[in-house]
Amino acid sequence: MSGRGEFDWIRSRLVPLTRNHAAARGLADDAAVLDCPPGHELVIACDTLVEGVHFLPGDTPHTVAARALGSNLSDLAAMGADPLGYLSAISWPQDRSEAWQNEFTQALGEIQDRYGVVLLGGDTTRTPGPLTLSLTLIGQVATGAALSRSGAQPGDVVWVSGSIGDAALGLAWEQGDASLPAETAHRYREPEPRLAVGQGLAGLASAALDVSDGLVADAGHLAAASRVGIEIDLPAVPLSATCEAWVSGQGDAGLIRLITGGDDYELLFTAPVSATPRILALGELCGVRLTQIGRAVSGQGVVCRDGEGRAVPVATPGFTHF
Ligand SMILES: [Mg+2]
């Protein structure tokens, strides 16, 4: 977009999303100016979603908005940050309807309000390619309190929030596999970033990340960053009632599909055994199930074990980006 068209688009669709936050300056200046309170650090994450790669061409504007903000907020949750605001860069395909754009910005507004963030700046352009959304999320943490992937120690307990696998089935259902439970689709459409859990883990967790590529793949990322091995007890992996019912007819292959599917946006973290009572209390406080699924050990890589302790081979641990 250029000239008048872009200006009007920003004024009518994006300026309302600033909710008059002073840092956004009505999107009238060349950049946002954000205050950082004393004793805090800014935490900044950027994530790009491309139509046909990170969401389906038929997805609703609401799903696209929810996935864009949800996945970015999940990265802030993984850092233990309190989100403040975001910048958006949107490249619209030539033929994207006005109605679709309106619904999209409306949905962004609803979701940002739910998580207490405002738009601080944005750019918008036309593209001959697919719809591409890049959001940059900004949050804050007390100085030195940000979580990291690299602090796990042998002997630490491995935990995961919520339940694993629904989003993978939900995506396949959206793609037309009607044999899968339809109730899982909402977990694909609307990720729920675990912000309160992440913030509560400051000082408790030794390492953390969010599960976006698949439980096993992301456990591998944490293991590599921390230079430890991770053992996952498969029977301990928390499943929703829907996934529990589905997997019972599938054998090992079904469970492996759930733990390698991705898009869960749960938090995977490690903590010393001594932190267990405080972590369970945090789960109660946040109303989110926090489950022990294994342990960090000396060594490297991820080993999944069945109920008898036998290693279960996992050929493809999760989504790979390139
Ligand atoms: Mg992440």
C-alpha cells in the first residue's frame, strides 16, 4: 500500500488497536517510544506467519489473528515476561477482501484485550504472494529474572503445562481428516499462551521454553541448550480427555503422533526436585495442570520410555522449519 490508501488503512484499522496508549503516539510518529520501569528489562520476540505454511488458506480471520498473537505471546510466556504491546507488519495479498481485513483487525483487538497488550506500531503493504504477518511482541521482566532454555541440571524434574497433542489433531481435522475428534480444532485455532505460569516460574524453573514444534522436538532444544539429556515417561504425558479417548485405539503410533505434532503452546520446563511443592501450588493458583513427565540426566538428546521403562523410538521428533 502507498500514499493515501495506506494512511487511511492505518488510521481506521490500526490506530484503534493502540487503545490510546501513549507509547504508540497515535501511530503518527515514525516510531513508538516505550518507557521501561526501573529494575526491569524489556523482552522482545518476533514471529512470522505465512499463509499456507503456518496457517491454512481457508482459516478464518479470527483463527489467523489468534494464532499470530497467541504464538508470539507464548514466546513471552516462555521467558517469564509480562507482555506490554506489539508491532505488526502485515503484507496483504492483492485480492484480500475489505470484509476479511475488517474481521481480522476486529479479532486482533479482542485477543489483545484478553492478554492486556496494545498495538504500539505497525506497517502494512501489498504483496503478490501469500498473506504474511509478522508480529513483534514486547514484554518486561524484573532484571535478571527472565527464564532461559539453558539452565537445566542433571537430576532436575521435567514438567509440562496443560495437555499435549490436541492442536496436532485439530490441524489435521481442519485439513479434512474427519476421523479425528472435532473438539480438538479449537486448540489449533486459538492457542492459549501460558503467561501466568511463565511469570510464576521465575526463580523456580531452571530452564523453560514453549512447545511449538512438538513435545519431543522442543525437549531436544532444551536438552541441547542446557547440555543435558532428557528422559520422558510416555505414560505421564498429560492428555486431554478427548486425546486420551482417541489414543486408546491407536497404540504407540497414536501417542507418538501427539508428542511430535506441535502447535501446543504449552510450557516445557525443568526445576530441581525441591521446587516441586511450589510448582504444584503455582499450577493451582493459575488453574493450569502442571505435570511431571520425566527428568534431566547427564548426556544428551531425548529418550522416551514406555510404562516398563523401555526406550520407544521416535523417528521424527517434530516440525522442522527448513
Ligand atoms: Mg518459542
